[in-house]
Amino acid sequence: MINLSNEYGSIGEKVAKEWLKNKGYKVYAFKDILFELRDVHHRKKSKAKYATSETGLQLLLKKEKFLNDVFNKKLDDFYKYEREIFKLIKKAKGKEVKNYKQFRYYPDFILNKNNEITFIEVKVNQAEPKKYQKVSFDIAKNYGFKVMIIKLNIIIEIQQDIQLIEYT
């Protein structure tokens, strides 16, 4: 028997994302926002050619506008939240920063509706937030972000009548 429980989270996120969009939310994958934030930060601090070239500057301004559109007036608070979580991750287990396990500390989505920013964590079936996620949620709330959990049940039915047919 194949165990598909590892796939439930991905399926749940896809279902939740579609549901949220249908409710009128702008939905952003947290990882995507994090990559944009870190890229903007790196470009601003970097003395590299791409950061000061006309094309690089245009890209930087485009990314900054995108982040400001997502967060409205909360971008500075989001940056502070991210730095605090990053330091916590690095202190707890530095190796996780290198191999992208760090993303388990962050919620799945960021929502924007009527300029209210909400962090969303999707939990499937009986799953509950982990201890490190709860710490992350508390930090987010300290910076004025709303945190919500979407719970949904997923049942996958597998057809056991499998046939191997020779193509002729």
C-alpha cells in the first residue's frame, strides 16, 4: 500500500488557495514573498553592478513596488518579523538555513484584503501547528499581523482495479 499522507499538505494548500481567491483575497505564497524581500534587501546592500545598473535599478523598483502593494504600510513590520524569525532559526539550527527546511517555520500564505494583512497556515486532517510555527505566529501577532489557520479534511480514494495492457 502506498502512503500518500506526505502529499496531503500540498493538496490542502492548493485547495485552500483556490478557496481564498474565491473569497476575494489576494493570495501570495509566503516563500515567494520571502525571496522577493531578500532579493530587494540584497540588491540595496550590494555594491554589485546589477544593483546600480539601469536595468538592475528598474528591477529593484519593480520589486519594491510589488512588496509595498502587498503590505501597504506594513512592509517594515514584515521585514522586522522576518529578521527575528531568521535569527531564531539560525540560533536553533543553523544548518536549516542552508537547506531550506527554514520554510517550515513560516506560514503557507500571506493574504491581503482591504489592506489587511493575514498570515495563513493550512492544516490537513488531524494536523496541528508545530511548536516552532506557534512561536512564529506569536511573533507575527506582535508585529500586528493577523494569523489564521485553515483546517480541511482530505480523503484520497485509490482505485485498486489496475490493469496492465499491451499497446498494439
